[in-house]
Amino acid sequence: MPGEGPVTEAVDFCRMCGWDEDRFWEAGWPTSVICDCCGSESGIGDMGAAPGSWSGVEGLHAFRGWWLGTGARWERPRRQPGGWDVLRQLENVPAHWRTPAPPPADRDRRIAERASHGSLGTETVCRICGLPGEEDRWRTGRPTETICPACGAESGMDDLGRPGDWDALHGIRARRGYWAAVGCPWAVPAARPATWDLMEQPARVPDAWR
């Protein structure tokens, strides 16, 4: 199957969210199961993905980033376990479907691309993870190249996009989905609040960047 390479084992986890109560792939073929949790259909939402490289899993991260940005709503809410923890569930996804990290930004290229991307004017909330900041991340439409202490994204490098444009938001969503997939490590651990909750923070992302 195109993009699947040597993946022939039975897959009892959703590649997007880690829900493990169904069989999603069998002998290299999708079962067309729709995930009770994130709503992704095996063989549709995860088609063409291949483990072990950023390009092979970027699409999975982007779907996950969209799902988290819109509240991580369950496709079948009655199946949601009590005390559900999205980060714990994502650990069901084997590491080679969650890593490696995105390649470093090509600074010259990103700077040249900024003019074709959008802004909401002055922005203090991280477009990737939703962390509100004490300083501007974008000021009057221009990035301040501020590093987010939570997800580590740099404004104007890792968060380029056009508000409301599905395709142009791919990179922002992929970064958000990757960060969640690896456990949401904070770039500045000391800045993480004691009561921090992943499900609350992305809710602060403006709708235009979800």
C-alpha cells in the first residue's frame, strides 16, 4: 500500500490519538474503523503515513493539532473513560509514529515567506499551544521572534500561517500535534504552572489559528 512500506503488523491503536479499543490496521490493510475518540478513519485520515521520519508522520501531527485545537472532542462521547487523560492515551502510539522532531527552521526562507502569511495584528498568545504571554509574540503584524516557554515555538519561524486558511494552517497544527505527542515538554520547565492542563491551554488559541 502506498506510503505504508514495511508496516504489516496488526495495529490496535489510533495513530492520531492513541485510542486502543479497536483494530485499525490488519496485515498492512486498514479496517476502515472510525476512532471513537478523535474520529479519524483508518485508511483515510492516516493514509500514506510512514513511521520514522518527520515527513512520514507530519500529516498525523497536523490532524492531531487540529483536534486538540478544537477541544479534543470525542466522536462517541459515551465511550470516553472517566478521568480520561489525553497525554496518557497518546503514549499508546509507538514512538516511531510520534518522532522524530520537525527539522530546524530555514531562517532565511521563513523570513522571506513572512510577507505572504497573515497576522491578527498584535498577538500575545502562542499560536501553537495557546500560552498567553507577558510580551507580544506578534506586534502590529510583525513577529517579535519570541520563544514560547511552553512549546518552544519561535514567532515568525515556527508559527507562519494565514488565518482561516485550512492548508496554510498545516504547519501550526503539525507543531501543536507533535508537541502533544511527545508529552508536552516545556522549553522552560520552571515556567510550567503546578496545575497546568493541556486541555485548557489550546482553548486560548484564537479560532483563526486552530
